[in-house]
Amino acid sequence: MLLICFSTFIGCGGESDADYEHVYTIRGRVLQLPDGTLGSDFRVFHEPIPDYVAISGAIGMEAMPMPFTVNDPTVLEGVQVGDVVEIVYGETHRPKVRQGVIAITILPRDTSLSFD
């Protein structure tokens, strides 16, 4: 309950969990926000994702800085570089690869992250 009082929920945009085959909740620190130029990313240094399923079938992903696809820019409203965030992220592998951030919650700045 305390987390709810101090966190800020940033909208869900037009997508939902049902739009994707795999949905993950990922925590990390925002490294970069898109600035509208070609190649500009929403980049987060995220904790390990032990249940991540790659298109190859491999399970798990180590902690790393990673760009995330943002299909609806409204999910980034209020997010700043340095924020600790929880991302709801979806992927579908077939018939074609589709991915995107579904929602972002800004966590308290002192939230402890584990990159082991």
C-alpha cells in the first residue's frame, strides 16, 4: 500500500496485456528518453528478467541497458532520465515480431534495484 501512495502511474495508452503473447513486468532506471530524432530510444538499465522467452526459445535475460519500443508516447508522460520505473512490456513472436511498452509506473527514487 505504501508503494501505491508514493508511485506515479503513467497511462496505459492504447495497448493492453491481451495484445501480446508474452507480458513482463520489468524494473529499472531510465537512461534515455526519445527526443524525436531518428535512432533516439527509450533506454532503461533493467534488472534480470528470469522468465523472458526469446524468439529462439531461450529463457531468461540478464540485467542490461536496453532500448524499449514505445508505440504510444503518452506512456512516457512525466518520466525523466534517472527515474526508477516498473514497465509492463509485451512481445509477440509470431506470425511477426511485435513489441511495446504497455504501461510505466514511476517508483520512489530510493527503490533498491538488483542487477545481479
